[in-house]
Amino acid sequence: MNQAPVAYLGATDFLDIEHESVRAFTAAAVGDASTDRDKAKRLFAAVRDQIWYDPYTVSDDPAHYRASFVLETGRAYCVPKAVLLTAVCRAAGIPALLGFADVRNHLQTEALRALMGGTDLFVYHGYSHLYIDGRWLKATPAFNTELCARFGVPPVDFDGERDALLHAFTADGAQHMEYVRERGVFDDLPLNAILTELRHTYGPLIFKCAHVIADAFTDTPASRAQPDGISRGPHSPLEAR
């Protein structure tokens, strides 16, 4: 990155860092942390675990990608979760960008594979690019801890010193996530490019089948019960469709 990091502290339409809910979430998560490293660690954990990972919330409505909307609904897929982490880091004074990559999920459920047209390729997987102690680090807050435990995958942890990317293997050695293509790093959400690629790869039904399945890791609706200690908020407006 050649531009001054201060350029990556501002608000955008999607990174609505001045919104009251974004400010409140940031303050609560940061607490008494004083360094950028500690602030980023706490913000990462808060976004990872307080926003339920849900791939059936893919929407073509731009409003659904604002950080404040993600907080309102309490559940999102990887792109809006990355938007939220990027926004709250900026709100905490940490320069932050949005990064994207195509990944293969080798542990994908058959239901989700069917919805995605038979592929295990997730295009434009979202993560955050955070400037800490003079270095840019990648951090993906997509999968909340409870879902990881259910599926036998260790949660992604961010220590503020190294990249925190999706795990290539599960605890028992099964192949999990595979990064296959970098899509670049952006100051704001490139939503038009993302939606165009989603339509091209999966077809228009990807936006119309939200919540026909329970969640990312199981096909049983019992998983809808709110887990203790996890704040999920109301379901996405797409759920009834």
C-alpha cells in the first residue's frame, strides 16, 4: 500500500462508521484496550462471534451490506461480516480495507452445493485488511466459534501480528478451505462487481432462496435455536422469501 493509511479511516455508504449502532458496538467491543493491536483483536472476536455466519442471507439489496444493517440483523455471510469488521476498525481509529478472494469449501453441505449450482467455489469471499503497527494484515471473521465447534474446525483467531485466514484443514486433517484466486483490496465495497460475479457463477436464484436451509453447516432446522451467549438479533428480511 503506497497511500497513507489515514486515507483508510473514513466513512463510506457501506462503512457507515458514524452510525450510532456502529459506534456503540465499537466502544463495547474495544472496552479498555489501548493499543491498535488489542483493539483489533477484540473487534475481530466480537464480529466473528456476535454476528451469526449465514450463507443464506445473500442479497442484491445494497442496504443489506451496510455495517449498521449487519448489526441490526445479527447474521450475515462473509462479505457483510467483513464490511462490519472493516467499519468498526475504522471507527476505532485503525486503518482498514476490504479484501476478497475465491475459495473452495471442501466441507460444504449438499444443500448449499445444490443452491450454488453444484459448485463448492465461493467467489468474492470477504475479509478485512487491517493496518497494525506499520503492517497490513488479513483477517477473516466469517465463521463464528459455535459453528466451528459443531463442524470440528478450530475458529479463526486474530492476534494482531499475523494474518488470520480460513483454515486449510480440520482438526482431524480433512481438507477444509482452499484459496484459489485473489480478487484485490478495496477502500469501499465493490458491490456491483460482486453481484455481477455472483449472478454469473450461481445464477439469479442465489438471491431468492435465502433461508430455505437452516445454516451453513447442518441441514436441520434445530440449529435455529439461539445459542447461549451469542447475540444474533432478528432474522434477515430475506428469510421469509
